[in-house]
Amino acid sequence: MAPPSLATQVHKRIQAHPTCRSRVTLSKEARAALTVRCRDNSRRFKLALQGAWDGLDKTVKTITSSHHKSFRRVQNDLCIGRGMMRFKRSKLSAWNAFCWKKRQENKDNGTTGKDVLQEIVKDHREEYQDLTEEEKTQLLLEYGEYKETKTTGVRISTKLKIIDITSTFKAVESELNNLRSRTGTESMFYATRGSTDLPLCGVIFATNGVEEFMPSVMNIDNQDLISKMEGFAVQGMKGAAGNHQKRCSKVRASLRNIINRKLVEITKDDSARMHWANYFRNVVEPYQVVVHGWHTNIPFVNLSKASSALPDLQMLQRKWESGAVHWRQLEEEEFQQLLEERNEKIESGEIIESRCRTRSDKGKKRV
């Protein structure tokens, strides 16, 4: 039987089996040598970058002296000046207006998706070429009105409002950061809602140079400022004056009620109350319970001194309501260990027990 010709031969590609690489265990000397080599490569890479920056600085100085420009001007134009050559198209296109019109018609017919534009280009190109100048002008007018309405029109749903706010804030923060990188300008940005219909928390933004300006120099808490700003925008001068303080007081009162109610539930004692000043002596010792899950960033002291920031108090309230922070019953061994640790701290002076003040007539016989 004759062998098949080259034209009739069928070549079938067979994928090779994956090679199983054996796991290599390096010795201590090999690992040390590998570490030295990696550190050497990193050092040489940093030296190369530093050399490039030094060469760039020399070039900037040369251009500065020869063209009588400032160092910052030459540095900005040399490093980020190419971005200024980009421009944004502002003139409306008749073809874009035609595609927008067809897309709106397809939406009304129930057609959506990414393939709509391809269908428009494929099926309606001849229709666009047959349009008169008047029809194109009318399309441009409709498209211009639509874009203006999309930019300045009132958002109907809350979801669209939140999306618009989030995207705008991101763009503003990005532009302010870029402005600081280009010119060294520091800026601050505050925003809050103007009505109770919008579920928006206050937004605070500041560049790195002035991030601590308000709390350290002006002695103004940013959260307090944004809360008063929100109260003024919603209720006027009366809301700005008392809004933050009243809301904080309301949350503190609710927290105290939750803590005392849960303490009564776990101790089965209707007279049990939380004592912040003598927490161990009046709560832990008689009932053998402790607070578990308290947030580490908030001091475990009286709520009036713990924090004046409304978000912190609201966060504590949510944790107590959800059970993330709760009263926990102690075992006898655990309680004895806590008691020993406390006694050691009292003897060393680390903890000073609060005592009642000595009465003024001590040592005198009362009548």
C-alpha cells in the first residue's frame, strides 16, 4: 500500500503534558546569597533612577539659565507640559447627534446594550448621508438641548442624585490634588446637604498641607463644623446653633439607656446601673460582668468625655444595638485574675481609686 501524499496528510497538534517542577528547598547560605543579590539589584535600580533625576535637574538648570525662566516653570513644562497639549472637543458633531437620536429611538423600542452603536453604524449610515443640512441643524439643536439638560437639569431619583454627587466630588478632589502637584496650591473643601430629602453625610476634603489647619490652628473640629453647616443649610441659624449639640445629647441618652437596659437583662437586677467612675468596684465586682467589644479608638470613660464627634457616638450606638458591644459574664477564675491584676496596679500606683472627699469637720465633735 502506497504511503499517503503530502497533500492528504493530516497534522494534529497534541498539547504536551505540563511539566511538574520539583520543589527546591534552598539552604540557609543560598537564601542569604539570594537576599544579597535582590538587595544589590534594588540598590543599583535606585542609583540609576537617582542618576536620571540628577541629569534631569542639570538639564532644567541649563534651560533655566539660557532662557531666563524660573526653575519651577521649566520643571513643570518639561515633566507635565505635554498634558497641556491635549484638548477637549467642544463643537457638537452631526454624526454624534444622529447616533444619539437613533439610540433614543431604539431605547423606546426596547433595544439596549453595547451593540446598539454597531447596529446604527451598519444599518443607518446611508440614512445619515441622505440627510439635508436643515435636518442636521435640527438634530444638532436637539442634541445641544439634551446635553445642557443633562448637565444642569434636576435629578429625579435619589440614586441619580447620589451618583451625580459622588462623581462630581471625585472629580473636584482629583483636580485639587493635581493643582497642588502642579502649582503647590493648598485648598480645603466642605460640602453638605441642603434638605432632609437627600441621604448625604457631610464631605470634608483638604490637601496634605492644610489637613490639620482647622483643628490645630483654628481649634475647630471638622465634624462639628460640618454638622453646624448642615443645620444652617436645613434649618437656618437656629439649626446651626443647636443642631450638633442636641443630636449628640440625644445619642448619648440613647446609649446610656441601652447600656443600663442590657446590664439589667444580664444581672437580673432591676437596680443595676452603669458607674463609669467606679466601674470595677460598683459593676464588675458585685455582678462579675464586663463590657466586651468596646471600640479601641474611643476611651472607655463617661460618654460625655469619651467623644464629642457625632459619628463616633452613632457608631457606638449601632454596635450596642447589634450586639457587637455587649455585657459578658465572667467565670470565677477569670474574675479572680482580673481582681489580682487590679490589686497589683493599685499597689504600684498605676491605678488610683477615687474616694469621697474628707468632710470639713473631721475630728470635731458634732452637736
